[in-house]
Amino acid sequence: MLKTFLCKIEDTRRKQGKRYELEYILLFSILAILSGATSYRKIAKFIKVRYEILNEIFKLNWKRRPAYTTVRDIIQNTSGAELEKSFREYSQELAKSERKKQVISGDGKVLRGSFDHFKDQKAVQILSAFLNDSHLILAHEEIEAKTNEIPMIQKLMTELGLSEAIFTLDAIHCQKKTLEIAKETGNKVIVQVKGNQKTLRNDCQLIAQTTTPSEVYQEPMTKTRNRLESRNVEVFIAPNFTDNEKWTLVKAVIKVDRYRRVFDTKTKSWKNSDETSFYISTIILSAEEFCQAIRNHWGIENRNHYVRDVTLGEDKSRIRINPLIFAKLRSFALNILRFNNVLNVSLELYNNALDFNNILNYKAIF
């Protein structure tokens, strides 16, 4: 199955240079990442160690194993646009089992090790679209040096071709144009109100103070390690704003009160850490659904960014030439793990390194 999508990527190398098929190098790179590989050298080592079983499955008959420099050159010269197109098609196939109401988080991330001071190259930034329920990554978009996340999420909304999806976004995306593009593409938006948008935020505060909420939801207290946390969500329908013409697409204002008690191990006492946030939405949901969508938005940080940086070694990676290609290969691997309901990614990579058959039994590879 995976190879079918990788075969669609155009190989721009000249005929004499095609000793190793592009789709196999990319496929084996993904399998290597699933075994814990974090560099070109480790991918080449994986191919060398697992060559007999790979040859048996794929009938390679290579005269010799590729050196790490060969693997590196092939991957670095792969078309980023072609790989992204293949990735999006593959991810959409995996996401077919997702419930009808898709909730998608959008957030940016820096590939910290991709900077190159010698070439005056800053670290590359990438924006990802992340399915909250299945934890699948749907797409990426590079954030160019002279821009930011705002036009990139607008571009993704248009290119993904989704309808009736709900995009949950952080405060930087609280823009009229973002709401308009969501409507044009048939999608909805829940976005946090920025602190520096004083008029809009004051309007939200006034609405919460002077209007009776249409619905209230009190989230049960949850305990994680040394922290107790709960949320109270109030929904205000058909709000009026100072600039109604600008925010005509907004159908609801959501007030979220977060209550936290954090245990300080030094003083042996509990400390309160409470905050109130406001969100605007172009869709009307129940207070509980709003609470779930807003809370799950940060799953992109915990289940994508953190796992990539700490477990898959993205934060430490010093790949500086075309680093997005390797980042997208990590996304292929991570999506396979999520599709197979893997919760502990670190332990699963260790299991895969010990037993290659564990990978061969995954759904969505063959």
C-alpha cells in the first residue's frame, strides 16, 4: 500500500544514475525510522542489516548495498512537492475511517537543527495539519522566511479539499480572512482571541459579563502527576460586536476558565494557576464539544511535536540540506504508528529494532 503512493513520485535523476529505485529508498527509509533510525548513516545501516529479508520481499537483486552518501543524495534531491503530494494522498487514505466531523489542529514548528550559520540559513519552520481524533498528520506547509503561519493555514484550507471540517487554531490566526477562507472552502473555525486584539477581547468579556450563556459545561477534575486540572466552558450564541461587519461569520463566543492546582515538591504545597481564555467560532456546538475540541487542539504539541523532537530525534537532527524531506519521512512513519494504535512510540521503536517482523505486521504498509 505505502509503496503504491511512493511510486507516484517523479524520479528526476538521469537514467544512468538510477541504480537504486527511488520508491525503495524512500520506503526503506521509512521502515528504518520505524526502527529508530535518525540519520542517513543509520538508514544505510538498516538496509545493510535487513537486506536479505528486504530482497526476499521486494525482489531487489541489487549488486551492492547503497552507501550512506548515496542514500543521502537520493533523499535530499527528492522533489519536496512530489513527496508532499504523495504524503497527503496516503494520509487521506488512512483517514477514511475518521468520523464524519473531522476536527483538525493547525500549528507551526521549527526544525531547530536545520540552521546553518555559515550559509546564513535560519532554521526551517513547518506548519502541520493534525487530525485530533486519530492523531494523523494530514499535510505540511513550509513557512517561508519572510512570512508566518497565517497565509500558510489559509493555503492548507484551500488545498486539502475538505468540507465540513473544523479547524482549531491558536490566537495568531484570529483573522477575518481566515474565517472567510474557511467559509469559501466549506469548513468551520474555532480560534482563540488574541490578547492584543483589545476591541474584540473586550467585546467577548462584555458578552460573558452581561449575557446568559446558552449552555455551560463543567469538565470533571483530572489528575496528571502533580497537577489537578479542570475547565468550565460557557457558550454565547449570536454575539454582537463593536465591529459586527468584520466578525459577521462568528456564530458563538466561548469562554473557557481553566483551574489548575500544581503541587510544588520543594515547598510541599499546592499552588493555584488559573486563567480565562476566549474563543470565537463559525460553528455552534455543545459546550462539551467545544471543551473537547479546544482541549484536543494541544494534542498537536503532545502527540506530534514532542514525539518528533524527543523520540524521533528531530530537534537534534543537523540535516541542513532539504531538511523537510526527512521531516516528511518521519511523518510517514508516525502516521503508520498512529494508524496501528501505537501509544508508546519510544517503546515501539525499540521493539521494532529487536524484531523486524513487528513492522512487517503493521497495517498500511503492504
